[in-house]
Amino acid sequence: MTRVLVVDDCAVDRTLAGEILKKNGGFIIDYARSGEEALQQIGHCLPDLVLTDLQMPHIDGLQLVSAVREEYPRVPVILMTSQGSEEIAFKALQLGAASYVPKSFLYDNLRDTAEKVLRASANESYYQKAMECLARSERLYLLANDPALFTPLIVHFQEECVALGICNRADRVRLGMGLGEALANAMFHGNLELSSSLREIDADAYHQLAEVRRGQSPYQERRIAIEVRLAPGTAVFVIRDEGSGFDPMSLPDPTDPANLEKITGRGILLMQAFMDQVDFNARGNEVTMVKRSRSNGHCPTL
């Protein structure tokens, strides 16, 4: 049976929503009269789904969405909206609500919406369980010099690392930043051979030259290779470009106060800050970054 927590300060609306979900069976319904009471109940008995009114005193639906997303990220939240609350509802969706149902359409749409959200939530749960069985994974990706390819891959790596316990939902942002800097370095400075000094002088000229070189030989034929080795608690990312390389020791120390405002070396500083280990090869066209879970103090052989 699926447990749903219905949250609404209006007893009539609260009961109506619960009865609609119970009508054809399959749901156990709990009720809360406020956002505070809802959080207390979630702490005692975790529901499969939260259905909440948007406009409530004290902790409203917007704040409840944020709190549930932060403390119980696997519990989806559906909003019940009233006329005039569309702007707030959109903000709640941006904060992490799974869906919404106007109160004027509860009879027609509530159960269907709840079932769709629960199916999507189940898919995430299955993915988590499958990843928990992973003992070892090794893959190789080859990327053209197109920054639009970075985000889909980074998000994929982030989700895998969260599922494997390598980082939590908060640290996934830092992991993504480290990967993004390494990929940008490989494309702009490695394959396209652009200098950070040009970017410091004229950022527009820097990006214009990047666009030109993406369509020119020999730059356009070059690829970024990403080797990914995953195991529970540890991720290793090896990112290699086909440029001429550089001497990492020649970079100015970005932690020196005199250099903090310089663009040169900033990417490496962020990589070092967000990863547990960062090593370059002798040629300077390959970086190996290791991310470990906080409970994993050593790196197993991958």
C-alpha cells in the first residue's frame, strides 16, 4: 500500500483530497493540518508521497516543499493550488515540487497525477537499488569540442556518485563544478589552444576565437576523452585532450592573494578544492581527479 500525507489547514479540502485518493483503493492516507505538523509526521513515519495545499499560515506549501526536498529528497511533493497562486506554484516547482493539481480539478486529475509521480519516484528508487549492487564500472567517452555536451554528462556522473554514496545531494554541486572546470580546460586550453591571458584582456575576443577554431583544422578533429572508473565510495575521472599540453608547474599560484583575481589557474584551483586528488601527466594534457566518500579514507584499486 502507498502511504500519502495530505496537508491542508482547511478540513473540508483535506478530507476531500484524501477521499479522492482512497476511492479505488491502494492508498493509506494520513493527514496534517499545518506545515509544522506535516514535518513532525514525516519524521515519525516517512510517506511515499506528500500532497500539500500551497497557502497555509506559518509554514506554507512553498516552505514545506523546500524542507522536504532538503531533509527527505526521495519523498515527492504534489501541490494543491488555488486560483491566484500560479506564480507561487511555479516557484515551488523550481524548488523541487514534483507536480501540482488545481483544487478546482481535484476530482478529475488528482489520482492520475499522484500515480504518475509515484511511478517516476519508483523509477528513481529502482535506479538507486541497482546502483547499490554495482561493484565496479569502467567506461570511456569521446566528446567533440562542444560545451553543450558537458552538462548532460556531468549530471549523469553526479547522479551516479550520489547513488554510490560518493557524495551527497549538497556535494554533488561541488563535484559538478570540478568536472566542469576540467572539461572546459580540456576544450578551450587543450584542444583549441586558447590562452587565459587573452580572456583576461578581452573575453569577447576569447570566445569568438573559440568559435572560429571549433570549425578549423587541426582543432575541429580533436576530441576530449573521459575515462570513468566507479566503485562504491570512490570515483576516478581521467580527462584527456589532444592538444600540445602545458606545464602545470608554470601556472601562478591561484591561492596567492596577488593572483586571486586572475583567471589563469582558477580552474585548477576549483578542481583541487572540490576533488580529493588532482594529478596531471607529464605532458599536461591529461588530468586524473579522484572523489571519495567522506567515510572512505582510502582509494581502492580501480
